[in-house]
Amino acid sequence: MASPLTYLATPLRQIATETRTYSGGKFRRDVVAGATVAAVAVPQSMAYALIAGVPVQYGIYTVVFQCLIGSLLNSQKLLSVGPINSQSLLVASIATRAIGGEGADYLAFVFALTLIKGLIQMGLASVGVGNLVRYVSRSVIVGFTAGAAVLIAAGQVDAFLGFKKAPLVIGETPYLLTFGIQETIMRTASVIGEANWRALVLGLVALAIVVLGKRISRYFPGPLIAILVAGGLVWLLNWMSPRRIPEISGGFDVLSVPTFDQDMLGTLMLGGFALALLGLMEAYAIGKAIALQTGDKIDANQELFSQGLTNAITSFLSCIPGSGSFSRSALNHQAGAATAFSGIYNAIFVAVVFLLLAPLAEFVPMSSISAILFVVAWGLIDWRYFKRSLAANPDDAIVCLATFGATLFLPLKYAVFIGIGLNIMLQLRVSAKLFVSRLVPTADGRFREADVGEPMGEVPILQLEGDLFFATADALERELERLRATDAKSVILRLRRVHHIDVTALHTLERFIVLMQTEGREVFLCGVNQRVRRGLEQIGLTNRLDENHVLAARDDLMEGLRIALRQAVGGTMAGES
């Protein structure tokens, strides 16, 4: 476990090394990649800001500053940091339930979330929690991401059709949920007749450009062109009635100090923890996917600390919570980025575009942003993974579907934990199974596995596999009692495939050995590795069994078992003279 100073120094040393070896070729590759990603980052960051419930400029601030700072700190040098769909959706869910609307209080709460998330991530990295990310299955991420995709798409229907969001009224009572898809469906159905045909036309034009652009080339800046074309049509045809992006300032007046009411601390901590955990899983998964292609390595704790420090710093620069973006990171790699400087150039390009085009944002119809988000949402659903998990491992499919359902119908901050909790429960169910087989010597001196119903023979041999711990203790006790119920004077337990044994299982084993010895019968343990032997020594079992009854694991996989069997039958093994 490294110290925070080490986590800070490691990426800075990498940047210093890259600076010394930087060449003209790398510069050209990084600039091209930075410009390519910027063409996607501008419309994406605007869209993700709207998902989070904040004005679009805060999405721009986030992608500029988090990409700039993150590029210096990331353990994966090609990771593109900034606002992403799932983080923005989770922010909106948490902030809306806590604050209940827009305005200065809402913004202050969102910036406080950015700070709290960053501090939690740094704290978790300091105690090595980042390494635990490998215990969270991909099914949780796929299920949550798919649920987030549906929520994103559903939440954009009103903007795509050109009517304003309003609380749903049933009878005379306002009915407004702050989570789940059910309220979105009911509200949309209640005002579907108010759709604006101009907004719909502009949205369809933007949708066609983005979809066709993806077919032309992965590098085609479809989202940016869609926004420019839709905005141009609004200006040219004087179609100012569809919902538009509010006029925004083209400057970077960003300095702010996150503040929050102490009564909100509990909500901030729970929401920040959910954001931190989800951000770690996504950034690590993205970084690992890129690392497999580049041959680099990614350190989960390093990445967790880097993400945390980036969010903590940028919370003072009016940034919303962000993380690693899969689409922008993959595009950065595909566009030929050579070093972490590609992220810095990306931030510069985004800032320049924002400064030049911000005054024209008022012409951009919301329906064009919605069209982009529809395509993004569709691309977030990993249909292939779900089909494979359904065919290969139903438990993975259950976790994926449960997380998906929780994301749709429950507050998002709980959906993440539900998926992880279910994943752990199902894994424990598998781990709690005791894998036992019976071995029977053959005439040629070998051994075969026997059916449970077969007679156990003169010297029963029980082979135990996996980890023996508290959850398997009852099953172990039943198997040992079955052995004890036989008339055999000696029994052999082969522990060659036991990797770990805890105190509960050791006490179960000790009780069996004591009872057998009390009845004048022998127990042999063979294939004992050093870890299991230490456990036997710690509870004093090696004092009850001499060296002839505790046989260490040997190079020959069956040698210890043969020795134990010869001793158990008085030196004569079946088929041997």
C-alpha cells in the first residue's frame, strides 16, 4: 500500500519522463488525437451537463479542467477524464432528491458532491481499497450502464419532442418522483399532444447525421456537425420556438468554494461513496481495456487516487463529478494518441471551441442534444455480454438484470450497492459449496474417483477441494460424520487441493480426529501444503497426529496418498506386493 505522496509522485515522474523523450512525431499524433476527441467532447459534455441538471457550460468546464489535470495524474496515460453519462445521471438523482430543483443551491450541492467524491476516493486509495475492484463483476457495470442508458433516453423524450418538463398531476395532486422511469413515462404520456413539430424535425435531422456519421467513419465528428447543422437551421429559418440551450457566457469565470448545509452531510457522503465506487469501476475497466491493447499496466489504487485528486481540485473550478469516459478514451487511442499530452491538447481544443462558439449556443435546439444522447444511450447497452452471460452463467445474468431493474426503478445511489451486494451473495453461495470426491485405489496402483453410492472400501479416502471456511464447515462435518459411521479402522483425508482453511473448519476437523482417536481409529492427512500445516500447528493438531499421519504435499501428486495408504493397511496396498 503506497502513501498519498507516492500516488502523487508516480504519475508526475511518468510525465517528466515523457517530456524528456517527447518528439515531433509524438506531438503530431497527440495533437491529431486531441482535436479528434475534442470534436466529440464538446457536444458530449454539454449533453452530460444537462443530464446532471446543470447549465451546459459546467459540462465544458468539467471536460476542460478534469481532462487537463487528469492527464497529469492518471495511471493510464490515454484515459480521457471528464463528465460521463452514468455519473451525471447519478448526480441528478442524488441532487434532485436532496435539493428538489435548479438554482444556486442545486449547483452548490453538485460542486460539494464533486469534492466529497474526490475526498472519498483519495481516502479509499490510501487504505488500498482500489484493489477490491476486481471483486466486482462486469455484470454489475453492464447492468447499471444499461439501466442508465434507458433512463437517459427516456429523460430526453420531452426535449426531443419540444415540450417542457412539468410535474405530473393525477387528479388535483402533483405527482413527481425524483427517481425511476415510471414517472418519466407517465409525465410524457400526459403531454404527448403538446409536441412541437419543429423540434421533432430538428431532432430527426441531428439523429440522422449522427447515425450516418458512425457508418461513414468512427472518426467522423457526427455529434458536433449535428449540433452545427441544427443550430444553423434554427438561425436560417428563424425557428426560435423549439426548446433551446439558454444563452451562456463564453468566459471561464469558474472559481468557487464548495459549500453545503451540515444537514446534507449524510446525503453527500452516501451519494459521494456511490459516485466514488462507480467511478472507480468504470475508470479501471476502461483503463484496463486500453492497457490490454497498448501493453501498459494500470494500478487500481493509483487510478482511484488520481481520480479523487482530480475531482477534489476541480470542485473549486465549478466542475461536476467526472470519471474516465469509455467513448472518448477509446477514440483517443484509436486516433493514434502517443502520450498523456493528448489529453492536455484535448482540453485546450475544447476551451478554444467554447470561447469561440459560446455566443451561438442559444441557436442550438435541445432536440439535437437529445438526438445525440439517444445514440449514446443505445451504444451503452452491451447486448453481446448479456447474451453470453445468459448462456454461460445464469448467475451473471441474474446480477446484470437485477442491477438493471434497480437502476430503472430505485434511486441510483442504491442501485449500485444492490448490484454489488447481489453479486457478492451469489459468489458466496458458490464459495460455500464443499467440493468432495472419493478416491479408490485400482489394481495398477492408481486411483479413480468413485460414486457416492459405492462401498467405501477398507480404507476410505476423501479428497477435499477449494477453501475450507465457516460457510463450508457444516457440509464438512456431514461428510466427516459419514466417514465416522463406517467400520473402517483408518481413514485418509487428501488436502492437496485445499488452498485455505480457517479456524471454524480446523475445529471441525479437530473434533472429528479426536472422536476417531477416542474410538481407537486412525486419521491420515496427506497432501498438506505449508499454509494448511500452519493452521494445523496453530490449533495443536500436529501434537495429536505424528509426522506419519500428517504427510506434506510432494512433487509426485499421489506419492503422499500412496504412503498414507500403505501405512493405513499395514504396508500392503491393493495390487502391490
